[in-house]
Amino acid sequence: MATGIPRRERRPSTSAPIVDIQGSVGPAGVSRPKHRRTFTGFGAGEIKSVEASIPEPQREAWLKHKTHGFKDKDGFEREVVRHVETTLARSMFNCDESAAYSACSLAFRDRLILEWNRTQQRQTYNDSKRLYYLSLEFLMGRALDNAMLNVGQKDVAKAGLAELGFRIEDVIEQEHDAALGNGGLGRLAACFLDSLASLNYPAWGYGLRYRYGIFKQEIIDGYQVEVPDYWLDFNPWEFPRHDVTVDVQFYGYVHKTTDESGKAVARWEGGETVKAVAYDVPIPGYDTPTTNNLRLWSSKAASGEFDFQKFNSGDYESSVADQQRAETISAVLYPNDNLDRGKELRLKQQYFWVAASLYDIVRRFKKTKRAWREFPDQVAIQLNDTHPTLAIVELQRILIDLEGLEWDEAWNIVTNTFGYTNHTVLPEALEKWSVGLVQHLLPRHLQIIYDINLFFLQSVERAFPDDRDLLRRVSIIEESQPKMVRMAFLAIVGSHKVNGVAELHSDLIKTTIFKDFVAIFGPDKFTNVTNGVTPRRWLHQANPKLSELIASKTGDQEYLKDLSHLNKIELHLKDAAFRKEWAAIKHANKVRLAEHIKTTTGVEVNPSALFDVQVKRIHEYKRQQMNIFGVIHRYLTLKSLSPEERKKYQPRVSIFGGKAAPGYWMAKQIIHLINSVGAVVNNDKDIGDLLKVVFVEDYNVSKAEMIIPASDISEHISTAGTEASGTSNMKFVLNGGLIIGTCDGANIEITREIGENNIFLFGNLAEDVEDLRHSHTYGSHTIDPDLARVFEEIEKGTFGDSKDFAALITAVRDHGDYYLVSDDFHSYIETHALVDEAYKNQEEWITKCITSVARMGFFTSDRCINEYADGIWNIEPLAVEPAS
């Protein structure tokens, strides 16, 4: 480079784009026009007065031309053809499966809209307390099949589509799963929405409308590769509400003054504004006209999509930069937070979502013209994990800064409004944000958090004057380097109820991570609501043949609304025809899964083999690594046997599925090892069908609906005391599969319900885990000999470059084996041998399966919702007229 020429520094891109234009480029005093904002809906008083003011002729005209949903096959076909020809601008000559899906969805959507509108009007008119469920994930799955079943018109659709030239299965297959979640947290939220609607509770869900979801998982050379999930290309199930927008503020500063009366007033000023736009999704209840609402927020630049001045001055990239930066907020679920900018985006996401949701909730309440003290009588807000905890601070800010309430009155409203569901006992999974980041992004909220903490700690000191260390232990601000805001502690202090999601989990949080709070608030604040699943999706939709068979023995499908009716099938335990049909349904489900595996992976599996399944988020505590180590042990055992001895072994297919977080390197290595073992085992001629290893890529709800009904045994093998509940364990048993699992989460309650003879438990108990970890670190730590043999084989390079898997081995051998893989390995292998033995006696196996299903009535999300409604939310279902 020539001397004397100044070096050009690259411009930073961490904040608003830098532009060279100085001064205004428009007429002085003329600003951009602001969007006029309107809101949908009326308050209870308004709707009554508007209704009374409509002239009779006008009312007659509306009623005369009122829309009606289709009632029969002809009506359905008419709607489908109309949508093909008008909405989609196609005809019978170019209507493919994709167009048939679109038209069929629109026909059902039209029908749902009518019930949806009536439900919202009925709830507004009734003016009763409403629940708002805040969840960062809603793992909804496919909507069309669910809508068909819930409104009871799937047979009509099947016949109508057949007459129009389509198979209903092919049409349903066209739908992309809504990419609004990742794991059990999001699926639980979806089950809860289904139950809330089915039980006629007035409720709304609030979440984020992710444009790309978490990611679409592809397996390339055995590795997970993340690609965008373009699920929103066509989504007939959402309604943009461009008139429902909220301006959400970030950054800036706080200006403190005193008003005429001498009261301190804080104003949050400056910074950046992003616009939240509402998208509504109808949530139909089963066998009821109630159709609730899920409102999702999408982010847009407050300044509009396009800056004409910047574009005209030649700054083309900057002209859309505001929009691009705003849209990143709702682009991806759980952006990688290994980087500081990723952490900031996550916190931005969380505040954006809760600020928009609370603005909406408060606006709706203010329409009722009630006094603020009645807010908790009209509004219940449930925090699904710590992600929405900022809602506590935001409501306090709204009440004291915007509505002018005194601190104590506002805080009393806040604490009586919120409930908090804790989903983990892992300390590292409890969210914390650095004080510096919160101060930078949300300066007013940090001040309020400090005030909440001050008043809380003062009350603790008064109650426990002799325990100074208690203040440090329970402080919302962790005095670390850097200082951190402990979101779980904030959620506890700001809620009137805290619940765990299984009995063991609820006991553990009270005796471990939150025991100090139990001493402060008393045990009544802490409660348990064991998770459940909706039988409509996880039996009726996922396994229709089994659902029909069960209905033939219970007398009707009433068991889908009252799952306790399942116990009637135990009376038919010795019915030979029933047992034979049960086995045939399981085999057919296994054939279907085998065909999917062949199509997607090229691996041929024998449907007569035992299908051993572990499908869930990939995480060390869920111990997929122990499962694959066990598979290697099985492979080595088979290799050591003679061909004659091998014939005595039970053939087995080990099926894995699940996504690793993009920044979770160890979880990605587990996926790589599973695929590397599969590449060796599946091509070993000596082994043949005796063992196959399959990884199903891009595991989602639709794949779960195919995998779960095909399972013989499913693995729920988390280190005891780490899995809060689990819900996939319930889904597997509900579909006639058995469990191999640890005494963890809901496995314990499942065992109590179905009986110890019908579940395969192994491993150490939760109360022994800490002692074992301590002895690993400070005493001796001997690796199980069978596991050491597995490690030797991996290190020999049998399954590829051993360096790729060194971290998985050293985590167990050299770094304390935090998840007790070695301690539980011998028990795990022995219990799998018991599974093999039990499976050989198919008559006894079928008895176990039928008995287990018959006793699963407790694990319905309907029971959960009724428990929440009675014990936490204090809401009542609304009476409705029977579905027409």
C-alpha cells in the first residue's frame, strides 16, 4: 500500500447504519405520516350498546345473508371447488395435491372462522376472567388433520376429496409443520391450547411468529446441518391483523422528574422503536364450537419497510436496513447465544413479545372501564418457563409509569396476576442476563428490577434478621462478575403460584434450587401440576386405527373427552379377537415407519424386529450418548458370537431423532456418533437384521405422529432428577408402547398408574445423584468395564476418526461423568436384556401394552388444565350451545 494514503476502517454494523447525509432532506417541519392505528373488537359494554343501536332492516339483511359452514359432503365439495377456482385461480385441469390441500384447508378455515368469531363475541359478552398463556414455543404440528378431527368432519372430507380425485392422506402430507417450537415445552403449550378450547375456557395464547422456526435439520455425512425452515410459504391458518400493532421500545435513557404533587415520575425516552404486528391463529376445541385464539407477533421496522431518502441518495443497502434489523427479532427461535450479539437478540425477542402481549392485554382490560384493583379478577397470565419473566417487570412499569399507580398497589396487582411454571431443576438452564445487557437494552426495566429486589430483600431481612447469607442466596441480582439478573427468582417473587410439572420435579425444586423461597413464602405458594397430553392428537389423530379399536370397547369416543374411560378396555384383556387386532394395528404402524425409513435413509429394517425409539431434543442430560454406547455394546456382543448363537438374539432397530441447538457442540457430536455407528452396523453382513441403527432427520410433530404409534419400547433415560416431567413418555404408553426409563420426571407417576410390571426401570435414584457426583470429583471414579470396552472400540477407529468422539469419552472418563453414564450403564444393559426376554413372549407383551393403555387416563392435558383453572388461574369454563 502506498504511504500517505489513510487506511479505510470498515464501518461497524452493530447498530443503526451510518449515513453520510447531514441535515434534513425534506421540507422543514414536515415529518413522515404516522400509520393510523385501529383495534379489532369491542369491550363488553360497547358490544351491547352497538348491538342495540343497529336498525332492524339492517339487522335483517345481515341475518338473511349470514354465512354458514358446510354441513355435508356436497357442501364440502362445493367449498373446495370454489376455493380452487376463485381463491387459487385454478381449475380441475391443473389442481394438484398442493392446490387440493390449500383449497381443503381454506374450506375448513372458513368454517372455523365462523365459530372463532362467535367464541370471541361470547367471551367478550360474558365478560368473565380470561387466561393468557405466554410461551416462547407453540409446537402445533399440522393444522388441517387436527381441524378435520376436532370439528368431526374428517369422513366427510375423505369422501369429498375422493370424489374430486384425491386421497386424503396425500392432501394432509402437503402441509408444513408450523415451525413455532422445538421440544416438549412447545408441545405442552400446544396440548394446553387444545384442552383449553375443548373444555370451553376463555383463553388466548401469546407467542412469536418465527419466520424460520428453529431450523430445518439435514444430516450430511453424519453431521447435523442447520438450514432455514421456509414453513410460511403458504399458511392458510393465520390471519394478519395489520390494524393491531404495538410500538415496542429498546435502548434510550430514563428521565426522572417530580410532578406538581411532589411524586417521582420516570419517563423512558429515546432509543429505537420496533413495530409488533399481530397474526391470529384459530384453535378449535374437540366436539365443541369453542374456537380460541393464538396471537403471534411479527416484528417490523417502525419507520416503514423502506427509506426513500436513503435510497435516493444512493445508499441502497441502508434504505432497507431498519426493516432487516427489526425483522431479525422474530426470524428464528432461540438465536445462537454463544456470542454477545446473540444474547442481546434473545433478550430483545423476549421483551418484544411480552411488551406487545401486555399492551394487548391491558388495552382489552381498559375497555371494561373497571378499576385497576380488579385486574387480577379479570386477567390470569401464565409464564411458561422463565422466557416471559420480563412480563412481570413490564406490567409494573405500565402501572406505575403510564397509569400512575402507587408502587404497592401496582405490585399487588402484578403478583396476583402471574403464575409461573418451572420446567427444569438444572441450575444452568435457569435464565440469567447480565446487568450490563439489561441496562443497555431496557434501562427502565433494570431500575424496576432493582426496586423489586430492594423491597423483597427488605421484607426477607425483617422476617429473617439473623440469616444475612439468605439475602445473598435469594437476591434477584447475583453478585457475580459480571452481575446477573436471575430470571427464575424474579418469576417466583412476582407470581402468586409456582408450579412444577411432575411430583418428583415439584418436590425437588422445593428442596433444592428454590428451598429458600419455600422458607420465605411458605409451601402453599409452590404446587404441582403433572403434565399431560391431548388424546385427540396423540391417539385419535396419530393412531386412528387404535382409536377406533378402543372406541369399539369403550362404547363410543367419549373417552377422548374423558380419558378415564380408557380403563374399560382392561375388561377385554383376554378377548382373543381384540388382542389379535391390537397386534395387527401395531404391526401396520411399524410397516409404515419402516417404509418411511427406507425412503428417507435407504436403510431397510424388519417390521418384526423390536423397535427401540428415543426421539427428543438432543441433550447430554437426556443421555442419547448412553443409548448409542449401549447400541455399540450390543453390536460388539453380537460380533463376538457364532452365527448359531446370534440366532437366539432378539432382532432390534434402534431409532433416534431430535435436534441439537446450533451452538451445542457436544449434542452435535452425539448425533455424529449415532450416524457413524449406523453406517458401520447397517452395512455389516454378519449382523444383518439383528441390529439396525437409524437417525430420523428433522424430527417434528408430524414425524412423531408416525414414530410413536410404531414404538415397541421407548427410552426415557435422563439422569435421575434432571428431567422435569417429559410428555413423550405419556404419548408412547398411550399408543401401546412400553418404556425403559430412569426414576425421573413423570416416569414415576406413570409407574404408579400402570404398575411396576409394565415398565422397565433402571439406574440410580435422584437422592443419590449428588453423592455420586461428589465421589467422582473427590474420590475414586471407576468406569464400568462394559463401557470401557465400548470406549476402546471407538478409540480404535471402528466408527470413524476417534478424535471426533474424544470429548464424549473424556466427559465420562476424565471430567467427572456429570450425567452418571458409567454409574447407570450396567443397570441399563441388564434391563435391555430383560426387555429382549419379555418381547419374546408376545402374548405377555401384548397384555402389558393393553394394561398400560387402559391405565393412562390420568395423563391427559384436560386434567392438567382443570387443575390449573381451579388451583392457579381461578377461571371458569363458558357454557356453549352444542355444536351444530
